[in-house]
Amino acid sequence: MLPFLRGVRQQRTRKMQKKLPFFTVAIPTKNRSFLIQRAIDSALLQTFPDFEIVVIDNDDTSATQEAVLKNTSEKIRHVRTGGFTMPDNWERCFQEARGKYVLVLEDKSVLKPRALQTIFSALQARPSEAVSWPQDLFNDMYDPPRILRRQGDGALTSWDSKTILKKFMSEPRGVVETLLPRGLNSCISQNLIQKIRNRPGGRLCPPVSPDYTHSFVVLNSTDTVLNIDDCLTVYGSCRHSFGRECLMKESKDRLAKD
């Protein structure tokens, strides 16, 4: 290659690198066009400006695409998949992400406006490959619906990955879920993503439950997780929970068999 052409390519590469956002907010979704705008709005309202939003659209129709394309923000990218399993759709989130840190925002959940700024500040104070935090819960099974809030003091604590796994095996689910880096309550660095991809298996979200399998892969690939004792997301809704639907289906199947 001619020297001046090489120089032009290097300049373009440097410009592209400068444009890479600090965060990618990845939103995997399927057949929830009626919810997706709320998740997108919560990301667009962040007080920290350096981020992109990637909607990974696994819809059976064009409804979600139509809803997303109504937004005019240049921060939003829409990626159409279709026919994917949930783990594969989550996997695509990490494949498409360009940010230095990547977090998953479920289509039925929202980010609090200060979420990305809080994570960024924590990383400046305590650099880490993985960060987790607790969540508030929007429970719309109540009438009227309500948000169940968890109080935190904002403290930063580095947890040994082995300790988190031991707590998962021995303590109640609600206790350890504030620490598990499940994607929907955590973010990880591109360095960690590449490390995981280079390992046997090479997946960020193995089957079957991509949030839990993601957390186990992360814990197996980094020594520590930085936990922020501050609810940065509101998890919801219970009425539209895929896990709840599976449990209800299993209960009905057992009832029919009995």
C-alpha cells in the first residue's frame, strides 16, 4: 500500500475509534412493540451523554421495527433478527455493541436517568471489567400496580467471583441477585467480552436462561465484580415476564397431567 494511502486509512481508523461510545445500551426484544418505547425513552433521558442504543428486534412482525423507527435520535440503531431463541438474540446484543462497556436493558424495564453517570463515576473510582447493581421492581400484578423499592447507600464493593457463586448456591435468590452480573443489572467491558469469546464455547449468553448463564460466564472469566449499592434500573413488568409465563405453563401442564 502507498504510504499516503496508509496514512489516510490510519486517520480514518483513529476517527472511528474516537466516535466509539463509552456505553452501549442493548435492548433485546420480541413481540413487545407496545413496551419498547418506554425502554428507549429511559435510555435517551440519561444525564450521561456518551452512549448508543441498539435495539435487537426478534419480532415475528414488523411492529417493533415501526415503533423504533419513529425515533429520530442518531444514538439509536435498529438490528432486525427474527427466528432467534432468546439466548441467541441476547448474544447478538454483544455482537452489535460498539461501546467500551455494554449493558442489557430488557424491553419491559427502564433505566433511571442517572444510571449511566453513576456507573461511569464508579468505574472512574474503581476500574473493573464487570459492574452489577440491585434493581427496583415494577409489579403490575397488583391492583393498582406498584414499584417495590430497595434502599441502597451507593457504596462500591468489589466482590470476589467465587464468593458470589458460593452465595448463589447457599443463600436465598433475592439476596444474591443484587450481586449476580446478569446483563440486565450489570455491564461488562469490551475487554472481558473478547476474553470470553476467545474461550471454549465463546458465548456471552449460553442457553437456556440468558441472564443467569451470562452471569456464570462472566463470573468464570473475571476475578471480581464491582457492585454499586444503588438501584439503577426498574425491572418490570411482572405481567410480561417470560420466566413467569414458563412457570405458569409448567404449572398448568402439571395440573393437566395430575
